Amino acid sequence: MPGERRWHGSCDVRPETVHLPGGVPSFLMTSPRRNDAGARPPSLRGRLRRRGLLPLLGAGLAVSAAAAACGSSSANDDGSGIPVPGDYAGNGGSCEGNTSGGSLAGFDAGVDALPPETDTTSYGAPVATGKYVWIANPSSGRVAYIDATTLQIKLVEAGDGPTYLAAVPDPTDDVAIVLNVLSLDATVLRASASGLTATTLPVPGSGNTWAVSADGHWAIAWTDARRITNPDPVEGYQDIAVLDLTPGSESSVDLTVGYRPVGVGFDTAGGHAYAVTQDGVSVVTLGQPPAVTKNIPLTSNLVDAGATPQVAITQDGAYALVRTDGLSSIDVVSLADGTPTTVPLPAPPTDLALSADGKTAVAVVRDTSQAALLPIPGIVADPSSLTLVTADALIGSVTLASQSSIGFFYTNALPDPVLTVIDTGAAMPVASSILLRAPVFGVFPSPDAGNVVVLHDALTSIGSQFVAAASLVPVALGLPPKIIGLTAPPISVAVAPDGAHALIAAGDDGTGIYELVVASMPSLDVQILPLASLPIAAGVVAGANRGYVAQTYPDGRITFIDFATGEARTLTGFELATEVVDDP
Amino acid sequence: MSTTSRPLLALAPVLGALLAGCGTRDPVWDTTPGPLVDFGLVGSAAILDTSASRALMLPVEGDLTLSPVSLPIGRGFATAAPTMDGSKLLVLTHGDVPVRTPADQTPGLGVIGGGTSPALGALYPLASPISGLSIDPEGAFAVVYSSPADVSFVENPNELSIVDLGRAPAADNPTPLTLRSFGGQPQSFVFTPTLHLPAGPTRLLVVLTDQDLGIIDLGAPAEGDITVELSSSGESVTPTAIAVTDGPAGTTDGAELAVLLEDDPNIVLIDLLPVLPGQMVAHSFSPTPNIVFAGGPPSALAFVDTDGGQRLGALVPSQQNLTLLDPATGISSTVDLGGAFESFTVVTAAAGGGTNGADVALAWSTQSPEVAFIDLGGAVGTPYRAVQVLELEQPVAQILDVPAPNERLKLLVAPDGQSFFVLDLVARTASPIASSTAGTVASVAGDGQFAWLFSPGGTDLAQLDLQNLHPLNLTLDDPISGAFDVARRDGGRALVAVDEDADFGVTVLDGTNPSLESAVEYSAVLLGSLR
């Protein structure tokens, strides 16, 4: 049975951010699901494909600051994707949710006709730290950093071809790291009260993706082959660079992991990093110097050697949870010795995620419309200790709030307007349903799960003329959702860490419609702002109480929205700001 | 025609004989007059007799007689220009080059009052004999700069002298200044109106070089300039014009410049923001550039008030539209003009006001025979009903403003100098006025009642009554090289027609009821005031 279509939300290190690929083909890499060739209808579902951000390792492993910020999120499999930590390359970290496979009895025909899954990833988007937004310019070799409070733009020289940015958590400074793809090095940018410092470290193997530890001590540059068009089979992209970001003693080490990593993350203790590859999980011991100390194969249940299952790693690095398409089980693999434990399920799970506190793994069994809640680590000792919660509607995907045990379940494999809510941490979890007014495509909860932004697609199925739509759902207050029609495909969604605001950036170069929805919650006030050009990514700078949306423009363009006043301010041509000379 | 005069011409032989007899003949008698430069000022015509280093001011009495006043302008005439209101004539002189003796004159900028009692004003000494002069439209400042005509052995093309015309010459007036340069040289100057900047209201001088901008606070020119480079990638961009706003009505923190770049669809907006804490700069404001995209290379810019708030209007001939850009967001909306207009100006007050307090703009073209009224009160929300086009017989090369009480009118001049149109901004009509002679020159009287048209080198002159558009044709005895409407000393108006090419004659006509019968002719006026 083909997998459920999957999409990925993403969230920045601090603000939650989701990037959707619609309408940005040049910035996206797309690869079809292996088990769904062709037959994708030209709907939003077809356009908004799963991004290369991938299902994250989830709450089980504090895979990155992004993951930490997002908490757990749903992860699903497109048949080729292994869940990985948040992707820092294009958006400053992300946490993902997606769905996959399975069908509900009576809906088999429809599910079987589902379009293929696709992974897509955006590049060149900014990242946000405490009060700065950082944007790299590969052409000039500079990184612009914008004080979101004053909107003052400053520039710093990076290496040659600064391309992939990541935010680095830091207790005092604003820190970002950029991968310079031409000079094969990385520049660590640290903005403090005394100014900005730039430190360059070699990254001989280059890369296109960052993973950063939650404490900002470590960063790993690695190459996600899914971002590369038609990669040669001989190219394994097995080189990673491990960077120690300790201020004043920064260093880097080049290491080799398994064939074609699809995700890299860290344990919360900061002792190990894990690279999920087609050879298994490569374990990196973060000593002095860091080294790859072992590899844990995950292949016992693989359908074929080229496939990579969905993998989530627990926060302590003790276990890898593995979901494989077509198998009615979850494998829990000990990363200490590779011992697998099989947890039988009623049917093949279509999604897998770990809760924010790391105590529960959530597998979605679409064929029975059930959520399987696996206690961690108890499930290893007793594989039957799971709890099955049956929903009243079809569910195939799960998105977990980053600071709550509440999960949001839905399916986007076929048009279905029902959002199911389950508190995965409850002693007696029950499913409740929220009927929305259009088919659910993706869910973006606030960190506390009090409010949710839901994207809709397949609107033609309900006779709508809108290209897409979004619903604001005040879950905590139990108020009716508010639906908003979009005149262009959504590209990026961001939810403020406090859950009070959300941004939905949409655009279509074909129609020339570019817009930004600024939503306030729980009032559900909505402001729709036109944008000057196609959005790339939306985000929130919590320290400045501003949202932003970066847009395509040769000289760089970003629009800031003051959440307090609703005022929008667009900055274009970042580098001109440094061309003003007024020497005292 | 009255021939009560030519008295000066009659005196000339006598004066010559007297001077020769004294044996101390002024060298000017050995100098061939010319080149002459003439201007019309508020209360007199001015003829600069450059070879004699003097200005011959010609105020007019109530009986149309002239009361010439000869004023010294210093030696080494370089250039001169009147202030926009015609109240002053600024004359730039090089002095004696090189200066050899203490008696030799040094470069300076002289001010001559242009009223009915002309008089010398201040003389501002300058450090270098340079020839470029740009005058503030409000008449408060002038800048002297090196022009391409200057051929000194060594020159600094970025050297300026900023003259505060409201202050007497002093050690700090003029203020010498060398622009910070990254290779550019000044091409033009823009004096802004008063802007409310963070440190208070002030005016700016914006210097457009061939590659960047210099911004000078006219309230503190000694602080030097702020250089705003307009390209970060090294490609060549050339600023050609700017638009200025003090921000939307009711605000005091929205001062902004917009820079038009040559053949570039991007416009650079420069916000004049407060200096941030810790920012080490010389000025109390911080120019912050931003870019907006106009959709095509604009030919003209202006800040306008629309139904959507203040916008930067950019006329884009290639798109045949007026692009309205929100300076804050860069969001654009377009008003389809249906033609490739090249220039536009805001005419709100003259047009009787716009819808909902928004502006009305007038667009015209040197290529297409039409003008367009753009109602900006419906430009953002409903652009389809914002434009009204008037077809003309000829394109428009020049638009002349008409003072009150006929400020609702504009005099449009076609490129051929034969077709004119009196455009009524309120009635939105365009009345054609035709001349039989190509190259006819038009001007508008200072009282706004009449326009004057003449053919340079010809003897034809016409007064056009702007109330009823009745042309009164006159034929003078002498060819006309210049015609200046001035206020008379009795409060009436006169037209002073100058013939530079013959005997430097002048014909004075009544400005309201001109007739050849009452006209007074003067010949060789330059001779009459020699002492």
C-alpha cells in the first residue's frame, strides 16, 4: 500500500518555522517516493511535498537545537527517508512532521491511488537567533545580520560561497555558523555586546546541512544526498566535519560515517552524535578529538538495501526506533550493542515520533486508525506494554507539540477535514476530534499545543476556488477554528514560541501573488499583507517580538512584521547598508 | 511706436569725446561688448555686460522709461543665475587669474537684488576660480563647484563651496568642502526642503555624482558629507534624480530620499533614521538605503499621497504605467497609463484638490501627444478609474507653471516651439495656441495674467491673455533675443524686450495693455550707464 503523502513542518531554533516547498522549485530538491510512481494530481498535496528536513529524531534525542525547540514532531516515511534531526541548512533548524502509508478499511482504493511522496528542501533562507536574523550571500561572500529590534543591517565577511547557515544556541551571544561551500570551511559568527567575531574552521568535505547540539557546543556539517540532483551511486557523501564551537578554542575534525547519511543528531548529554545512514547509525563519540566509534546496523527488517527506514533516536542516545514501510512493527534498537527489540503493531505504522519529554514514542497505524503509544524505555523490556488509542477518524500522521505531550493526528493521504487530538502523556489517553472545513494537509502547533495552524489542500474536493487555506485552531480554549482562504500556495509557516502569533507565507511566481498571513492567537485576528516577491521562509524573532519573511530577490529581501503594531517593514539590498560612509 | 527716446544713443558721441579729451579713457571703451547675458528678475531686467564686468539693471518706471543702474560684478565672469523667485541674481566671477597684485580681484559670488531698485548685495569670496553654480530653489543657499569648463592646471573636482545666502560673508561662509570620493565626481545638486531629522528640522544638499550620493546637512555643512554608495556589487550605477519626502502628513520621522538610477529598474530609498547607540558617525542622522523594484527603468520619481497612504511614484515608460511603491514594504501597485509618459508632477492644489486628500498628478511625454491626469485617490484601491488622458496635437517638451490667480493653468510647450496648449487642471481641458514660427519661446508673467511669446531673432511678439486666451500680436522694430515681464516701480507691469544682436536695444511695453504706441525704445543701452 502506498504511503501517505508526507510533508514537513520545520521550526527554527527558537521560533517555530515551517517551510513548505510550493512555488519555489529553484530552491527545492524533489525526489519521488520510491513506492509511488507518477499519478500525482496537480493539487497542493502534490506540490507541497515532504521537504528534505525529514522526520526528526524527535524528542527522544535532543538531536539539535531545532529539535529541542520543536520538541517532538511527527515523522513519517516516504519509503526512502530516515528520520533525522532538524535541518539547519535552509532554515535554521527545523522539526518535521509527516505521514505515511497505510489505509483505513473501506478507503483502500483511495489510499492506493495516493500520489507519490516527495522530499523537498529550501536553501538560502535566513536563520534567527535571539534578536538577529542572519542571511548568507553566496555571491558576495558576506553574511548580513539584521537586528530585528532596530532593523539595522550589518555585514560580515565569511569565506568563499557562504551558503548554509545554522543558528547556534548560546546563553549570552547571538551565534550563527555558515558553511562556505567554495572555500571548504565554515565561519562561526558570534555577535556580542562588544561586537562581532568571525572564526573560520576547515570543513574539507564541505556539506549542505548542519546539525547543532542543543547546548551549542558542537556542530556537524554533513551532506544530505537528497539535496543533490542525480547523485552518482559512487558518491557516498560519507564525510562529515565535527566542529567544537567552544569560544576561543574552536576546532574541527573530519570524520567518515556510513553511506549517504540522512540525519545527524546529538544526545542531550553532549557525549555522542549519531548519523543515520544507509549502513545504520554511525555513533560519534564527542571526545577530544571526536571519533566515529561504532556503527549500529538497522537493516534486519529492511525491504532492500537501498531503503532507509524512518528512525528516531532517544534523547539519551540509548535506542533507535525504526519504522519500516510495510512492516507491522516498530524496531527498538539498542545503540549500545545493536540488540533489536520488535514491537508488534496491529498493522504497518505510517508515522513515528517521540514526545517532547522523550518518554513516549508515538506510532500511527493508519489501517486501524490508531495511535500506538510506546513507553520509553519500558517498551524494550515489555514489547507489549504499548497503549493503543483509536481515533474516530482516519489518522496517518502525527505532529507533536514541542513543549507538550499533546499530539495532533490527521491524514493527508486523502481529503479528510478531521484533526484528532490525543494527550500522549495522559494516564488514560483518549482521542478527540475537531472537524475542520477543508482537508488537512499539515499541522503546526504552538509549543504548548494551545493553538494550532492547520494547512489545507485539495480544496477542489469541497468546491473551493481558493488555491489553499489555513485554519487557526484555538485548541486550549475549545473555540471554533477560523479558516482563511489563500490565493497562492503556502510556502512557509512559522509559529511564535509563545504561540501568540503565526505567519503563513504564500506565493506563486506564475500568478505573481505573494502574501503573508499574520495571525494572532487566540483572538484569531488575521492580517493579510501583500509581499513584493516570492517568499522563501518565514520565522519569528522572539527577542524582538517580530516576525519575518525572507523573499527571493537578487540583492536580498526580508520583511519584518512588528507583532505589537502590525507594521510591516521591508529591507531590500542588504549590502547597500554598509555602503554608507559617515566617518566621524 | 513712441520714439521719445534713444537718448542714450544720442549721448554716446559726446561721452566718447569727453573721455578722449581727458586722456584717461576707461579701458572698457576699447573692449568689444559681449557676450551679453540677460535675465528677467522680479522688478527689473538684467543685462550682464561681462566684458565691462558689470550688470546693467533695467527697472521700469510707470511711464515705461528705464532707470538703468550699473552695478559692478567683478572681473572674470564665469556664470550667473537668478533665484527661482527672481528676487536675486547670483553672479559668479573668477576675478583676475592669476592674481598678481594685491589689487587684483579674487573669485567670488556676488548677489544682486532684482527688485525695482536693484542694488549690490553680499559678495562671497571663494578660494578657487571655478565655474559651476547651483542655486537652492528656495533661494537660501548656493553651491559653487568645479565644472567641466574649468581648465586650471590642477583641479579638485570634488571641491565645493556652500554659500548660505541668508548670512553675511564670514570665515565659515562660504563653507569649503571636498566630497568624499570613491572615484565619483559631482554631476548635479538637489536642495531638499526642510526635513524633520532626528536632531531637528534642517535642509540637506544632496550631491549626485556619477556613481554615488553625497549628503550634506546645510545646517552644519562643516560636518562634511555622508557618502551613500549605490552599488554593493561593483557594477556601475549612476544616480540621475532624486525625490524627497518629509514623510507622510502628520509624521515627523519619515524623511526619506528616493534615488533614480540610470537605466535601472531598481530605486534606492534612503531612510534618514536616528543614529543608533554606539554608532560612530559624524552626523546626527543615519542614511539607511533600501531598494525597491519599479518593474522597469523609471523616468521620473515623486512621493505622492494616495488612497493607500504615501507612495513613491515611479513613471515607467517601458511599462506604460505609474508604479506606486510603498516605501515601507516595497509593495507595488501600478496605474496603467496607456502610454509611455516620461515626466510627471504633482498638481493637486492647482487641480482643486484630490479625492480623499490624495494627490493628483499630471504626466506628459516628449514622444506621445497626450497628457494624463492621475487621480491618486483611486490609484491603489481602484487603479482602473484613476487616469484621464487628454489627446493633444503635439507631444509636450516643457510645462510652464502659471502663478496665482491662474495657478489652475499650465502652459504646455511642444518640442517644435510652434504648438502650445493652455491646460486647465480643473476643467481638464487643453486649449491649443499656435505660432506661425518654429522655435517660439513662451514665458508667463509674474502676475499670472498673461503669457508672452516671441520668436528669437524675429520681431514678432504676442501677449496671451490667460483668462480668455486672446492673443495680442505685436511687431517690434528690432529683433527680440529676450523678453522679460517685470514689475514696474509704480506697481504695474512691463515687458522688457531685449535685442542683443543689433545695437543692444531695448523696447519697453506695458505689461497689461501692450501697444506699440505707448512702447518706449532704447538703443545702445549699454552705453548709457557707463561712467
